[in-house]
Amino acid sequence: MSETQKNTTKKTNEQSVVESKHKVSLVELIMILLLVGLIFVFTFGMKQLKMDKRAEALAQQKFEAILPVLQTAIDAAEEFKRTDDFGDYPFDFGQLNLTDTAQYKVISNDAGELYVETDDFLIAYDADNYGFITTTKDEFGKAGIKVIYMLNDKSYSVEDPAEDRKPTIRDEWLPQD
């Protein structure tokens, strides 16, 4: 054999060994990408879930802080009904004789309507339907959620204009009588 043939044979053998060691098949590449994708999905998904749980816990804490204030107003309305000559609920929030405390302030608007205001909520009295309407403010995280307590039925209801946006108030948080 000539020298040239020996040189070419060696080069071909060396190249085939090197090529087979470093080739990655398409299936292996897809598997690697899927594995990396799953890790990212679970990592960022769990991080978002933790953030959502923290925000929900904060919203629940804020809502539970308003319940004693609302209960004070409900108790005042029930006491008014017991002492009223006709056995009716008050026709005005002012008849409840609520005074400012460290938790809330009693304020009035330009029309003379009275409200109970806390850091996160505003409580109004609906004299037509005999109920208290607790409305969230921006400080709660989302404004406009209404928790309505009807004195006649002794029942709560929640009206959320944008239920898909968080935070929200869950029915499980409402007091059960």
C-alpha cells in the first residue's frame, strides 16, 4: 500500500469516532428542552402560587379586622330595634350613636350621610332595606367589593364587580350564625 492510502484511511477512522461521540439526536434534544421547560414551569409556578397565597392571607386578615367594627354597628342597630317604640330598625345611621374609636371614624359626606371609615373599608347604612354595606377601598388591594349584611335576614352576601381579579373576599370568610 502506498503512503497516501494509509494516511487517508487513518483520517477517516478518526473522524468517524469523533463524530459519533459528539452527535446529539433530535429526540435527545427535545427531551432536554422538555426537562428544562418543566423545571421552569414548576419553579415559576410555585413562586407565583406562594405570592398569591400571601396576598390572599393579607386580604383575609384585613377583612377579619373589619368584622368587629361591622358587628358593633349591627349590635347598635339591634339594640335600637329592641328599644324602639315601634320595634323598627333605625331610618338613619346617626341614630346608632356610634362614636370614633381607634379602629374607625364616623364621617359624613356633603349630603349629610354618615359612614364608618376604616383604613381599608367604608361602611354605609341602607335605610331602605335595613342593611349595612361594607365597601372596600383601594388600600384593601381592590376597590368596589361590597359585603352586604341584611338586618332582617341576618345574612351576608358578597358582590365583587371583577371576580377574576385578586384580591377578593371569599364566602368562607363570612361569619356563620
